[in-house]
Amino acid sequence: MTTPTFPSRLPNVGTTIFTVMSALAVQHKAVNLGQGFPDFDCDPKLVDGVTTAMQQGHNQYPPMTGIAPLREAIAAKIEALYARRYDAAAEITVTAGATQAILTAILCCVGPGDEVIVLEPCYDSYVPNIELTGATVVRVPLTPGTFRPDFDKIAAALSPKTRAIIINTPHNPSGTVWSAADMRRLDELLAPTNVLVISDEVYEHMVFAPLRHESVARYPGLAARSFIVSSFGKTYHVTGWKIGYVAAPAALTAEFRKVHQFCVFTVNTPMQLGLASYMQDPAPYLNLPAFYAAKRDLFRAGLARTKFRLLPCEGTYFQSVAIDQLAVPERELSEADFCQWLTREIGVAAIPLSAFYGDGFDQKVVRFCFAKKDDTLRAALERLARL
């Protein structure tokens, strides 16, 4: 008996670096600061809200677009923070996490012959999503070292075939936050074009003072051409729930929903109800920057006692460090090999930034996740002190 073969839609895709490093961390009993998820619980009130919804019988399909109270809460939050009102009925869609949201946004507007610009280093789902449509990926590097957008290079990459550009602020993996000037420059650059923006803003509530999150929603010209993607999993410490949302003008949302309804159709009912109730209090997301800033500062203070060279961390829960000044011969390893060594021999897992580049560009920088209990961070720092 023979299993039929067929051409792979993603011939260059294997197991993600996050899966590889997490498995290695388990194998060597390492402290896992690689994959970006918290090791602490969410607010019990959020779980109580979901439990109550289940007990009250809310266990069947919700509306395809998401339950109205949650969409209304999302619209109210965006208006309060960014001064733009999205219509909850026609411009907000609840999704099965941000990864699904990004894929659906790409599928609804991109096809063969189109080009989509990604800014590297970038999250690992962007490129495969684009490739699945038959479009061409156009890779534009962020400035090495600072990871700020290079608008001259972005301008040079624009062409009559450019359908969309994917931006990400706060940025994974570098922790860089786009400024108001960056947003205005992007607005000016795209104004004469029909290019769409897919704005990955999943870390919107993790921007550290004195900076603020510059959502594309703040900028009318950008908002008119943008799908804004965010994540409840990141904001409320429930990454396993896989619930996010997309805000976009009605015309874009209509196309988005055409794909969404045949991709996942709809999203977990009791969790939507629990989130809608929990969002009535803005304090959890308003206090999140200070919560993560404290963890960042604790972690950076410990790393400062090592030979790692700390890069700025303006947002997210990721800290990138350069390994070129370490007093160990392993500093000469590639980023990927160094992370394997660090996990096996030091007992701390990290992620190489080269994994976020199509060509594996290696600049001797690795990424740690500090969305961990303080005791977890201290345990990792005790091990890293050898460096």
C-alpha cells in the first residue's frame, strides 16, 4: 500500500525553533526563557467568569463575528486608548488567537502575483502565511543593532505589485517600539499607494514609560488601510486560550470575515463571555506596563552582572542580549548553536534571533523571555551568573 505524494505547499518549513528549544529545555531540565509564555496564572476572576458562563449554559456556537458584549468592549477600549471608534458590529472580529488573525488577514487580500513586505527579524508565521497564498515575500531588514525601521529601504521595496506590509510594534523579538515619527513616516510613504497594512499589536499593553504604544488606530490615514491584530492571551496571561481580535474598516472587515467564517467560523463561547465581563475593569491592562517593567528591571539588573551586552527593551516581555563579549569560547558559536549549548550546559533556554530571518542572519544576539515568576527569573540568573 502506498501513500500518495504531493508537492509541499511549504517545502522550506520544518519544526519551529520554539518547539525545538522548549523540548530541549525539558530534556535538560533547563529554565525555559525561550518560548514566550508566562509561567504564572491569570487573575482568578477571569477564570471565574468563564466558569460562570459554562455553568449558565453558554456552551454552543456564538455569532461568527464574536459575541456582541466582547466586540463592544474591544471597541470601547480602542476608543479610550487611541481616540478612534470602530463600529462593534461591522469593524471588530473575534479570532482564534492572533496567529489565526494574521493568516486570515493575509488570505483575504493577498494572492498570486502580489508582493507583501515583511520587516526582518519577524515573527515566524508571517512568511509561511504569505507563501500559502502564492504571493511573493519581500524582506526588508530593520536596522541591525537598533531594529528601527529603515524607511528608505521600505520605500525602495514598494512596487506596483505590493499588496500589503506587515508591521509589528512593540516588536518581537527585539522589544523595539515604533515612535510617533515612525508612524507618520509610514503614513506619508503609503499615502499615494493602495498598500494595505497588517499591524501586529499583540504586545500593545507592554510599552514601558515614558513611551506609549503608537497604534495605527491613532493615525487616520493608516487606520483606513489597516487590519489591527491584538491578543487577549498576551494581555491577560492566558496564551493557551488562543483568543484575539482584528479591528479594521468595514470594507476590509467584510473581506476578512468571508475567510474567517470558513477558517474557524467562530471562537470559544464561554471564554468570550468571561473576557467581556473582565474587560469592564480597565485596570488589568492599564497596569500591565508597570507589572512587566518590574520584571524587566529585575532581569536586566541580574544580566548586568554578566558579560552579556544588553540591548534596549522598550516593550514586550523579551530581552535581547549580544553574546560577543562573553568570557567563554562559546561566544564564537552561531546563535543557534550557542542557544543549544546554553540550554545543555548552563541550564537556561533562549532563542536565537537568526531564527527570525529568512537567510539566518547571525549578529550574535539571542532573546530571553522574562514573562516568568520572579523566582524563575532569579533561578535563571543564578545559572547565567557563570557567564
